[in-house]
Amino acid sequence: MAAKDWNVTRRHGGSMCFNQDKVEITERIRKRIEEADLVLAGLGEELDVVRLVREDSWYQAKVQNIKNDWIIPYVEKLRIEQMAKGRCDMYKQLCFCLAQKNYFIVSVCQDDMIKGAGFDESRIVEPCGGHRKLQCSEKCSGELYEVPEKLLNQIKDFLDGKLTEEDLDEPLCPGCGKPLVFNNIGAANYVEEGYLNQWMRYKKWLQGTVNKNVCLLEIGVGMKYPTVIRWPFEKITFYNQKAELFRVHSKLYQMAEEIKERGYGICQKPEEFLKELSKGI
Ligand SMILES: [Zn+2]
């Protein structure tokens, strides 16, 4: 596409919203990924299955009658796994696009879906945690614990009506005896040790982006945790003249005025965008 067309589009708000534009911009992003020295991807809450689960009527009906609140996150975990099944392709598509690149992914999703999609896990950081590990609710230590498989099976039986709440035992901290909770940002005393090593790795990787040709891809990132992806990505784009930022979101695709020349807001559902992006690679 000619640069002139881009200028015209930018004058009309800097954001792309029409079907024809979407195809063109997806092609441009694909090309940009190919050309870039480094690709930084940010995955946001629009992609998160946790959001879908909380809106899901089956889940809402089930948890409504649960008296012991500690059981609810386990029901949530099981429902995430069920609802995630149909969405695995999305991550595989992204993985396919980044396979040959020097990339890093920052994800605020808490559905753990990114694991197992084929990415190099040393190139992923999930600062908000997820539903993979447990931690002490009182944070008596930075220790993380496995989710007991037996309990998950019991929760399944409970949901099937084969067990009652009284048959289920809440997992307790081996250190202090207080309840264990999932290691994510929803914990009252979040154990950040779960992601800090990867965060250090990410920071180091970022140092290598200075003056490099960087493609930043922000997918489905809203305003829930703007300091994790949205604002830092804008900052990187502002300071690195060779960087370009593509922001895909169904509503919050608007771009900061300062980086409009190298920042593109794309009004599109993340899953549609990823499907389109992986075509022709
Ligand atoms: Zn403890």
C-alpha cells in the first residue's frame, strides 16, 4: 500500500476501522514482523478466557449456590480449561507468526492458555499470574505449590453432584497452615516470585531493543493494567525511532497523539486479527 494512503487514513483519526483497511494493515503487520529485528507482543484482557468464564451463565449458576468461597476459584479453573479448548488455535497462529523471530511476549491473561501453544517459554512473562500454581494466602513465604490433582477431580465430582461441599478439603499452607490460594494478582498478598525471574529476563531483552528495528504488537490490551503493557509499549515506540506499534482492540484501539506517526490503532476483535495475521505466512 502506498504511504500516501496511510497519511490519508491517519488524518482521519489515526485508526483503522474498515474491512478493506483491516486486510491491508494485516498485510503490513505481517511484512513488518518479517522485517523486524525484534518483535515484542503484549497480550491483554480481551483475549483472557477468565473474562469469558465470569460472564458464562453455566459458571454463574454453579457458583451462585456454593457456600464455601474457596471452592469457586477451582470451579473457575476447570471452566477455563473447558472454554479454552476451542480457542487454542489463536495462540498457535501467533506462535506460527513469531516462530523464526527474536521475540518476547508479555501477557496479562490469567487463563494459562499461552503455555503449550508452542512458544519458547523462556520468552514469555505473565506478571498477573494465573491458575497454575498455589501460594500461601498470608504470603508466609515466596513458595509456590502444585494444584492437587485429587482435589480437581473431587471438584469435578462435586459439580456432577457426586460429592458435597463437605467432602472437599481446602488446601492449606505447609508453612503456616493458612489457606492456599491461586498465585495470581487476585490474591490479597500476591507472591510475585512466580514471575520475577522472567520479568528480569524481559527487562534484559528490552535493553537489546535500543536503536533496533522493533515491531510492537499489542493485542486485546485494555486499561485494566496499563502500566504493564500499554504505557510502556507507547514509551518504547516514542523513544525508539525505528519502532512501530500496532494496537489491536475491539474498542480501546486509540493511539497516543505523540506516536501517531509510528503507532496504528486497529479496531478489530483479537481473535479475528490473529486468524487474519496467520494467513499467508
Ligand atoms: Zn503460609
